Amino acid sequence: MMNTKAVCQRLSVTPKMLRIYEEQGLIHPERLDNNYRNYSMENLIQIETISVLRHLGFSISEIKSILTFDKTKNEYLDMLYLQYKALDAQIRELQNKKNELKGNINKLMDSCEDENFNDILIRERNRSYKKLLNYDDIINAWNFDEMASDFINRYMKEDIPYQKTIRRLQEMIRSMGKNTFTDVGCGTCNLWQEIGDEKDILAIDSSLPMLLESKKKFPWIKVSMDDILSLDINSYRKSDVVVSAFMLHHIDYCDQYKAADNILKLCREGGIVLIADRCYRDPAMKGSDKTEFFIIAEEMKQYLQLKNTEVKIEYTDENMVIFIVKRLV
């Protein structure tokens, strides 16, 4: 427990800020007999979260809406995950702003001499203008994580081609003995159902709720929250076998090869990479589904072959494929 002075020194906040947070119902410190405030570790995490959100431009009322949203039971993880989501949202929005500015620069350079520069800037600004961050975006993203976890647990069991592909992957994994495994985009770790706890498994996913569900079902699995497109390869071990099941078709075509590169980099030389996903065999089908990005099987095979690998393809259904990729020494 800490008093007001200690909290202010530790978190670089002022007593006035703490009073406002308390008056707005954002924090609830304990009151001692002398009416002094006593702050718990939970209060400290809440204050730190509020400070981050305020720094990102959220109003007190918006922060209150975020903090009162029904989250998971683990309060400490909730607060850290909320900060992560907020910072991630800001990074994406800043990248959008950067791309907008670059586009404006190029438009101005290519514009006709008699075209009004102010008109160009106003037109582009009106096209892209929106608030930098909105608390609904974070809540919606959080809610999507939980809905996705629930969807996987309830509905994927009814997807026969999916189950058939998972069973085939499980057969392959069982035949590989006591190797080290990394599962990228693990979801709720359905792949490891019935395989047993003798495997050395690292599971990576960008969704905290899915990882918590995985840890609840399979406590022996090591988990890490990360994004395949931005993970620090050097911070991870190189496993004997790397598996990615039904992740790539959620990634835009322009980023699928980058994701595939990072999957390969998580595997040691001489190791095996298994990539299972929904696919199109006909390249002309690319883009026919606006909500998902089914792998173009032959194009992905050709790309993987450029990476000093041996690649085999196994189709488990009309639109289901497994790439068996051996990294060459």
C-alpha cells in the first residue's frame, strides 16, 4: 500500500490528478482513520492505465467508459492489455497519418501548375479526417477477441474440413517425436487437443483472451502475446517444428508473404514448417471474398521455394491445404 506522496513520485502524477480520478469514480483508494488515502497495487495499475490513455488524448468520460467495460476476470492483465491495445491503435493511426502526408506530398508534386494547392490539401483532409483515437475502437477490438475465442470453441467443431485438416496436422506432429514446437497464431490451441503434455510447445497469438483460454486448457504450454507481422524474431527460440494453422487467411494479401517469412525464421535450419490454411487452387479466385484472404496455393508454394526450402503440398479438402516445408541447411 502507498500514500499519495509515494504514488505521485512513483507514477509521475500530481495530487490534483489523483483527486480528479477519484471524484470521477475512476479509482477507489482506501481511506484511513485520519482520512488519508492509501493506494493498493490495483489502484496503481489503474492510475498508470488512466495516465497512458490521457496521454493518448482520451477524455475522462471516455476513459470511464473503457474502464467500466466488462472485461476478463484478471484485473492486472486487463489493465496491461488495455494499455497495449491503446498504444497499438495509436501506432496504426499514426501510420495512416504518415501515409496520408506522403500521399499529399506526391499529389502536390504531380499536380498541375494552375491547380490550387489549398484545394488539394482540403480535399484530401476531408477524405481522411477523423479523430485520432476513439474508445469504441478499443472496446470493439477487445470484444472481437472474446467473440473470436468463443466462436472457435463452439463453431469450428462443426467445420468438417477444418477438423479433417487439424487431425492430419496432429498425425504429422505425433510422428515427429519429442521436438520443440512453436505454434504461430495458435488461437485457443485446438491443434494440441489429445496430443498430450509431453511436447515442448510455445504458442504465439495476438489475442490475450485466446491465450488465457489456451493456458486454461493446456497449462503446460508456454504462451506469448505477439503479432506475426511485427514480432522480434531474435527474442524467440528457433524450434524444430513451427506450425501455423488457419492464420494466414486472416492477413491481407499484401502482408501474407511477410508473415510467411517470419514463420520460417522461427524454425531452425533443417527443421520443418507446417502451414495449414484455407486456399484457392485457381489464382483467378483471388479477392473474390472481401472478408477473408484465402491463400493462393501455387503462388505461396512458389514463394516458399525461393526461401531455400523444400516444399510439398497436401490438400485435405477442395479449399484446404497443408504446406510441408523443410528448411535447408
